[in-house]
Amino acid sequence: MTKDRILIVDDEWNMRKLLSIHLGQEYEVVEARNGKEALEIFVGEIEMSLIILDIMMPDMSGWEVCREIRQHNETTPILMLTARGEVKDKVQGFDVGADDYLVKPYQSEELLARVKALIRRSNSIKKESFKNSKNEIEIHDLRIDLNAREVYVNDHYIELTPKEYELILLFVHNPRSVYTRDMLLDLVWGIHEVLDIRTVDSHIKNLREKFRKNKLSFIPIKTVWGVGYKFHELEADK
């Protein structure tokens, strides 16, 4: 059975080797010494199941690498591994497309748990998309291509981050459900205990703005005051 492949990006040799030791028994590990080398590996023919990305690197930061990767690939999970643990740094990481965020120093057990969760979730989405006989969801002028993981309004492509896509898909698949912010962090990020709930508000605000900018005919996410959010497809008020 082929092992899942992980790309480790860190300018510190000791950190790369430590990560390789922790992950090498269960996964195939590929190392990159800097952001440029990581991008060269990533755009090659080798498919990656996960990218572990240091933020503080010379020449090209992890944020820049993440942003560049997301311009070409929206599905491969990215785990930010860094000594910067402030909420604003985490929010910036998620805003550029990261899926998870682990602060140094870390426990090897937690690292493995997060790696397994990200790869499991990614593989599950791939399998579900492959099995799904209905490749698209259409609601009024909103169209979601499940196989390509792309969203369109009036056949115009809307660029969403991976988390924005997962959020709208969750609401569309469960139109009668009301979700608290903690529930959304659990279901979409899977790590609510290390995130500020404002992360949810920020992503939903960005989603609404993108749909509004592209003139979607209805408001897709409704605020349920004092509770959280739910799907909402009624025509927008004029």
C-alpha cells in the first residue's frame, strides 16, 4: 500500500530531521530547505498529501509560500508550524489558505494527531467527490462543482479559500441546521480549542462579500442572533 507523502518546509536542518523522525515511520517524507525549493517540488509531478510549512524563513516567508500554493492548488492541506502563536498570526495563516496551525514547541503526539486528521479529512473529501454521481449542486444562480471543488455565480468562477469552500458546502448540504461558531470550528477546522471564534466570523464575512460582489441573487448564510449561522436561500431584500 502506497504511503501518503508529506512535504516538510523549514530552513532549519534540525527541525526538518526531527519532523522526519516523527513522521517517517507512517509517511513518506520529502524535505525542502526554503520556500523556493518547496514550490519547485510542489509544482512537479509528485503529489503531496500534506504540507508542513514553517513561517519564519529567509527570502520567502511561509505565508508567501502558502499564498503561492493556493493560487495553483486549493485542496492539499497545509499545516503551519511556527513559534508565532498570537491570534493575529493564526488568523493571517488561515486567511492565506492554511488548514491548521501548530505552535512550537509541540508534542509529537499532537503533531501526529493533527497530521492524521488533516490527511484523513482530505482523503475523505476526495473519495466522496469521486463517488458522488451528481457532480454539481445548483441553487438559483449559485453552482458548486463538487469534483473540481469550484463555485460559480451566473457561471462566473468565484475564487474561494479551502475553508470558505468547506463552509458553504456544509451549509448547502445541511440547509435546515443552525451552527454555533464552536460547531463550525469543530466541523470545518477540527481544532476549535486553539482558535478564536472570530475566525469563523471573518471567513463568513469574506464569503458574503464575495457573493455580494458577484451579485448572487440570494443571501446564502444567515446570522441567527445569539446562536450562530444557517443556510438561507430566500431572495435578498431590494
